[in-house]
Amino acid sequence: MATLNVKKLNKSFGTTSVFRDINFTANEGEFVTLLGPSGCGKSTLLRCLAGLTPVDSGEIFLANKNIVHQPVQERGIGMVFQSYALFPNMTVEKNVAFGLKMQKLPATEIRRRVSEALEMVELNEFSNRYPHQLSGGQCQRVALARSLVTRPALLLLDEPLSALDARIRRHLRDQIRLIQKELNLTTIFVTHDQEEALTLSDRIVLMNKGNIVQNGGAEELYTQPADLFAAGFIGNYN
Ligand code: ADP
Ligand code: MG
């Protein structure tokens, strides 16, 4: 079971604490949104889960295994960032295949999996294009395919929609949710956008200044905010 269990996670940069004693769970197949204002520690927390940033203390269990000391590539985690971070000099197909080549899979298996991933994000006809020949939304779909192709146990999405304009944002948002449900993929989605969180999530983990303020369903957060911050932040969406 690819359940994520985060226990007493702490992170500081120098003497500045970014987050303290973070505890939460994402059950298998659950879409959990980490919501909070800019600077509250969402990206740092996600980078710690992925293994891109070391934690100071605490434990991260994925499928009952403590991965906190495992290197990035052994965690079985896929991550999509706000900026697409594609290789500009590689085609769409090569970008998506990159991670699998690192794993030294046979060429036929790589082709099959890449085609499958591009199918999922509806980009099969674009496999020979370069990133500069794609729109922002399409680039982000390549980034999504690139993480799906490795068949991660956990998908981490750091504001993947923020750089896109409204119409494309809604489309990609729906597409992400559809794929996530189809694959029953445990997903942590980071956003500072209340509306996005309220419409997308199975559960919302609300953060402020490095602490979890509330953890519950969208309706619960909306109707029973835990404190004044939660009431202001959730109520004030536009
Ligand atoms: P969010 O994603 O919620 O906007 P971040 O995790 O990016 O928040 O940042 C949380 C805090 O940690 C901010 O005060 C930020 O300035 C600080 N921070 C993030 N990365 C670093 C770093 N590499 N070195 C020092 N401080 C950092
Ligand atoms: Mg961030």
C-alpha cells in the first residue's frame, strides 16, 4: 500500500526554522492538497519528501518503509515543479524517456512506456517536438508524463498550474485529477490557491508559517475553520 506517513518532520535553514513537527498522512490513492500562503514552507516540505533537500529530523514512511535517508532516485517518487524544467535540447520523447534510460531499461520497454505516458497526457502526436515548440500547458503535460513514466508510488506536484493562463489551468487541473484517479496514485498537490484546493482535493492540509493549522475535507475547512487564520484564508477566495 503506497500510503505516505510523515512523522515529526523538522527543517531549518541556518537558524531559521522553515517547518516544525509536521505530521500528516496521505492514504493510498488519496489526493491531498498542501495549501498555504507564499513562504509558509510548502515547497521546502515537498522537496524534503522527494529527497532533494535533507530534513533535520523526523521520518517519512512510504508503503511502510522509512525513506528519509534514501537517495532521491530510490524513493519511487515523481515530482512536477511550477517551472517545467524540461531539457530544451531534447525532444518530448527524449525528455520523457530520460529517467528510464537512467534506470537502464531495455529500449523496447522504454518506447512502450513513453508512448503510454504521452497517451495519458494526450501528447502522442507531439513526441518529436522540442520544448520551445510547445505551449506552457503542453510543457507541463510533458513534465507530468516524465514523472508518470517512472510509475511512482507517490506523485508530488508543486504549483504545477500557477504559470498557466486560466483556461489551460482548468483543463490541466481536470486532466491531472482524472489520471490520478485512474492510476489510483497517492498525490500531494501544493498550491496557495484556495479555490483550486477546495475543488480538487480529497483532503486539505492547511499550513501557516511552518505549522499545520488544519487537516480535513474541503467542506470541513470551509464550514468549520480551526482558527482565525483558517477562516480568513479559506473564506477569502476569489
Ligand atoms: P512556499 O513554497 O510555501 O512559498 P518555501 O518552502 O519556498 O515556501 O519557503 C519557506 C521559507 O523558507 C521561506 O521563508 C524561504 O525564504 C525559506 N527558504 C526556502 N528555501 C531556502 C534556502 N535554500 N535557503 C534559505 N531559506 C530558504
Ligand atoms: Mg513554493
